[in-house]
Amino acid sequence: MNNKRKYESVKPVRDDFLIFGSPLILKDEIDEVVSTLLSCWIGTGPKVTRFEEEFRDYIGSKYALAVNSCTAGLHLALLSNGIKAGDEVITTPMTFCATANAIIHSGGVPIFADIQKDTMNIDPVEIEKKITKKTKAILPVHFAGRPCEMKAILEIAKKNNLKVISDCAHAVETEYHGKKVGQIGDMSVYSFYVTKNLTTGEGGMITCNNKIQAKEIKILALHGISSDAWKRYSDEGYKHYLVRAPGFKYNMTDIQASIGLHQLKRIDKNWERRKQIWDKYNDAFKGLPVNIPNPFEKDTRHALHLYTLILDIDNLKTNRDGIIDALYKENIGTGVHFIAIHLHPYYKEKYKFRRGDFPVSEFISDRTISLPFSAKLTDKDAEDVIAAVKKVINYYS
């Protein structure tokens, strides 16, 4: 087991390298960006407002507030929901570090609850075990686009008077029991990073149904001033601004929104394309020493953001990183989602975590690999991924 036999490819399955997570950008986005540049409204302006309105209508929330990243959005959401120094926020260790960092930046303490092996989402049973007098919120992450068990999470939150703030970085299209996850709980935060299903290059969105919180976030996202910059300098005439709070530079620009407007128009079409690739991968990898993603839960919609394999490394002659290296030599890019947060040096040292604290997360963390999975992929690209995975897995079986 895990002999780490060196992999050499005489002839890679591809001549050119297939980048992991490359977005589909079409002429509509390019033309809109050019139009924005020519208009000279390149900062926060009318297109950001339009994007907020269209995203709000897509999600079905009362408010949508554009920011420059999901990380910024999580920070603002936590502050708006009263998280302060010493407050505990329960989240998953199987996520990107931004989830935990936003809790830390708000003054809070990230408390991890282990995940379910089949869904890779936070386990409600483990959440209940971690609640203390200091717990103020639950921050579920809809991993890869699969919705968490929100009914159970909301019941736990209600019983313990906790806020629920969803990290929807993977979950623009995700639905749970007939609702977009951005309608569920106190607040939800989305990512429009370059690899996401809807991209603006960098960017994010907060959705909520509370008017007072929406107004507060709008002010905090732009230095704490009382008016949007484009309204202060518009052709309606100059308007003075007043600083209401020591805010942040978290605003989205019209250049970013120009991309997002057209990405949003194609969101369902792109989902259908990824579903075709998802089914193709599932069929191809049956019978290999890997676990393919679990079937979708009843009355849910998976956003199909990541296609992850869990490698059966006990029956392979290498580890996960050996598989990644071999696929690289076949000119196939990959990702790892994720190395569990508590295994990273900073969190281990600060919070005294050690291997064994979250065994399910560690099991996934050691074995997970994400394959190229984007609406940009051609049938040939998907076939190359399949051929390379089979070639590499068979070599190490």
C-alpha cells in the first residue's frame, strides 16, 4: 500500500494542459465590460445596483448586497448578526480557510463540528455537541453545491437562540425543499471567484430579508459612509456624505457587475451543461477504486460546483498527492477541496487542534481530489479527463 511508485507518462492523454476551474466567458460579458469602461462608471455604480436586483430576484430574498468577495461578505454578515470578541461560531473544518478567518476577523472563535462522510456537509448531530453558553451562531457550508440539512440546523438554532449564516460559496443554484438556500436562515453569502459557477473574477453577494441589517451592511461595505459613491458624484449633483461607522472597503465595482449580469443570465444553461459532464463522469468511474459523489437528496437541487472523487488509497499503490502528480503529467489539472482547516499550521497552533479531533473530515481530507468541471469543458475535454483518471488509477491499482 502507498509504495509511491514514480509515475511516468510516455504519451500524455492531452497535448495541452487542461486548467482546473477555467470559467466560461463569452462575448456578452466582454462587450458589457467594454461598455462600462467607455461609460467611465467603472467603480460602484448603476450596474452594481442592477446586478443586486437581478440576483435578489433569482434567489428570492428581499435584499441582495454586492461586495468584493465572499470573505468580505462573511465578515459583514457576522458583524451584522452581532458576533463580537469571544463569541463562538460553529462551522465545518471541511471548507476553505476564509470561512474560519471571517469568524476570527469578527472577533469570534471558530468551533468545528465534524462532517457526514456521504455528503461532506456539517453533521447536525455534531453541531449539538459543540454548543456552549458562548455559542452565538452556526455557519454551515454547502459543500460542492450540496445543501446541508437545513431543517435540522434551523431547529437546533431555534432551540438555542442562535443565528444561522450560510456560506454559499459553492451554492448559487442550490435548493433545499423548494427554496434557494439564500432564502433560508438569517443571512447567506455567495462567492463569484473565478472558479465559481457564476464569476465576476472576484466578488460576492450577501442575501437577507432584514431591512435594517441590509442598510447596515450597505454602509459598512463602503467605509461606513451614508451614500453610494456613484450617487454622490452623479449628474444629480454633488451630495455630501457622512461617516456613520468605521466601515470597510468591501464594495463591488461596475466592471465586476458587468460580468456577473451575463453570467447570471446563463446560470441555468451552464448548470445543464455541468449536469451532462457530471453524469458522464459518474458512469465512467463506476468500478474504479474511488467513491463518486453521493446521489442527490430528495427535494433538493445540487449546484454542481465541484466534482470530487474520494480515492480508495488503501487499495492504491500511492496516496492522493501521487494521483494528482500523475494526472498533472497527463496534462490534467486538479484541485483539493479541502485539506481540513484544523490540520493547517495556524489553526493547529492557535487552537491546539491535533489529528484525530475530526476523524471524518480527516478521512475525506486525505483522499479527496476535484476534477476539471466547468461549463467551458468540451466533450473532448471531459473524455480526456476520464481517460487520464482511468489510466492513472489502473497504473496504481
